[in-house]
Amino acid sequence: MIVNEPNFYNVDYRRKYHSRWDFREAMMDYDDGSMATCMVMKAKVRILRKRDPPMNKLPLGKFFPKRKLFKMFQEIRSCAIVSSAGSMRNSRLGHFIDLHDIVMRFNNAPVEGFEEDVGTKTTIRVVNSQVVSKAEFNFVNSPIFQNITIAAWDPGKYNVTLKDWLENADFNLFVNYEKFRKRYPKSNAYLIDPQSIWKLWDQLQGFTRTPIRCNPPSSGFIGLALLLPHCPYVDFIEYVPSTRLNGRCHYYSDEINSACTFGAWHPLAAEKLMTLKMNVADDYATFQNGIIRIRRPEPKSCS
């Protein structure tokens, strides 16, 4: 644990942390990034299904869409993850973003009024449980959450069962999730398995040489892990700060807060370093245009 940091989620990583120091420590500096990409893949961040115990015996499971999240897409050739960073302003990346088959955004980040910089297409929104549960976001009624795919997440506590999570979620997203599905029964709204989110945290900790924050990964990192098995490559836009860094928290507000970029709660520093390790784009694309490109590894390379 990081000294003097609270451990609200009851993370017990010491056993896992030490068990991961095998050949990786010696090879990390020489790896081409495929190891890092495979580690993200091995977390197997996934959507909860009705057949998952105890969902198969609970009313909540009846609200899960029957169709798998990515089965609705005919062909996926490229994916873009659009961060909400303030440095998206004046990026003029809108057209580039819209060229991708899948465009992922987060929470209630708008596109209207910012089309030139962030594009117009939204395929998937990854939303955290605060956005789903708090009245200020109007999850059930707001048009921004309609006619797209929703993947909502809540971390729960580390290493707990799904039953325990349902009884003690970080924020109770279940009430509004059910309301949303009742109101829009044909919607594609899913819940991410919280156990797989902590498996992703384990992989991040396993990659990092020093202890990281005992808080769940960011929505961006969760979104990357969700997309990567299904996309030949993912362009992650303005996740690692470019030269456009301006101190703004979000492109759609004027709040100045560098913690939004460098992390005051999520283990963002570790995430960004691991993402840079996976990056196959050149320095100009990464730091001038703000585009990191991550290729899906061949299945055999992660065996």
C-alpha cells in the first residue's frame, strides 16, 4: 500500500504483487510492448450476462440485453477512445475520430458544440456508477445516453462476490439501470463485471514496479480493456497529454485542475505509462496530435 493512503476498497495486493515478480522484471525494459498489451487482454474485462450466478436467479438479470455487446457490429476495423481532457479543445480531430467504426466516449461528455474537435459519432459510452445514480446527471431521461450502447461500471470492493457487490456497491446504480431498461427495453445498456475491473487493476499493478493507488482503474483504462479484444487497433485520443495540455479538466468546461490529467484518485500515472508501453504510434502522432495507437496482439502471442 502507498504510505498514508486509505484503502477504502480493501485491496490486498501484496500476495499478488510479489507473485508477479518473475521474469517480467528482467525483461520489462527490453519488451516491445506486447507483454503490456497481453496483460490488459488477460484481465478479460467483460459484461455481466444473465447466466452469471447469482444474476440468473435475481430480477436484475432479467434486464440484461440478450445480445452480446459486440455482436451488434457487423465488422470492426478500427476503434477510437475519446478522452474528455481539456486538451481536446482546438485539436481539430473531429473528422479523424468519426472515421473509426467504433467511437467510445465517457460519462456525459457532449459532442454538440465541439464537433470540430471531438467529432459527432458516439457508439459506446462508458459511464461510472455516480453518473448512473446521481440525479444531477439525469441518466434515465437525458438524450445523451439514448440511442447508443451503454457500459456502466461500479467497482465494489476488491475480491468480493457478485452477491456482495449487489448488496454493497460503491454507488447504487441498479435502481436507475432498471428504470432505464424498463423505459427503453430495446436499448443496449450493460453492466461491467466488477470482478474483472479488479483483475485489470491486478494486471496494472503487476506491470508497475512500485505500489499503485488502491483505487479502481479509470473509465478510460477500463474502456481500453473492453475494446481491445474486438478491435484490430485502438486509437486512444488525448489520454497521454499532448502539447495542447492547458490545465483544463474537461474540454467542455473551464475548470482548471491538473489532477484530472495526472490523477488524484485513479492510478492514472501507472495507466498512462503502461499505455505508452503499448503504443505503436510515433512521437509526433503521440505528443503533437495526441493519438496513441494500440494494436490487438495475435492470440498466440498472449498464450
